[in-house]
Amino acid sequence: MPTEKEKMLAGELYQANDPELVAERLHAKQLCHRYNQEPIELNKQVLAELLGYETNAHIETSFRCDYGYNIRLGQNFYANYNLVVLDCAPVTIGDNVFLAPNVVLTTAGHPVEVGPRIAGWEFARPITLGDNVWLGAGVLVMPGVTIGAGSVIGAGSVVTRDVPPGVVAVGNPCRVLRQVAEG
């Protein structure tokens, strides 16, 4: 029988209050706390410990995530203040991606039906940001969304569906406005 972690990683319904998952989230919280407190020259080491690999990413404080090990950052990644990544499923971020303040990437969701939701069931769907993506301030990316390479998401948008490459998209729900101008 699969563990709750195995079910989480497989995209199945799982119990987030499973002791193994609770312990892993606590460990990530401790590392995020350290990251947010360390001098800049030391927090790269803490970030590497949290993610499980070294990166040239620059993430302003405060940074929070659920697990860390499900986050894959491309080269030249920059996130401004207050990034939240609920990485119950993989979060894959391409090269040259820039995130403005207060961005939330949430792979986690709960059943709409009341009974399963209050019983603690949860699901997770991967998020992918292609190369050269820019998310404006306060953007919320929901579970299972892919944002195509070169796209720009306007401030305050709630991205509930995939966004194609090379577009400007805004709103709640987020909708494509136009193509990104060549330049």
C-alpha cells in the first residue's frame, strides 16, 4: 500500500496530516526560517539545503515553502519579497524567470465536497513556468497550471488555466490580452 507521501507525489488524494509529511514540512519551515534570518552570503547555503541542490537563484526574504525538494529552479531566477511556494507537487521554473513581490505558487488543493475536505483529504498538481516568464506583483498560480515561455502575467492575476507561450495575460480569472511584442 502506498504511503501518503507516495500518493501526494503521484497526484492522488492523500492525507497531509500524515506524520512523515508533517515532519518534512516542519523541517522545511525551519530551513525557511533560517533562510529568512541569515545574512545574504549565508542564505545560499540554506537554500541549497532546502532545495537539495545548489542554485544561482536569488530569492528575497521572506520565502516560504512546504517541502523544498519539489522545487526546480532554472538559471538566473529572481523572486522579490514574500514568495510562497506550496510544493506538494513539482514546481518547475525555467531560466530567466522573474517574480514580483507577493507571488503564490500553490500546487495544493482540496476537494470541493465538504465531507472529504473536512476529513483532511488534499491533492497536488504540478506547476510549470517556462523560460523568460515574468509574474507581476500578487499573482496567484493555481494547481496544475503551466505558463508558457516568454509570457507575462499582470499584477493581481489569478491563473487557473494554462497560459500559452509569448502572451500577456491578466485578471481573475487570468485571460490572454495580447501577444508579447518582439523586441
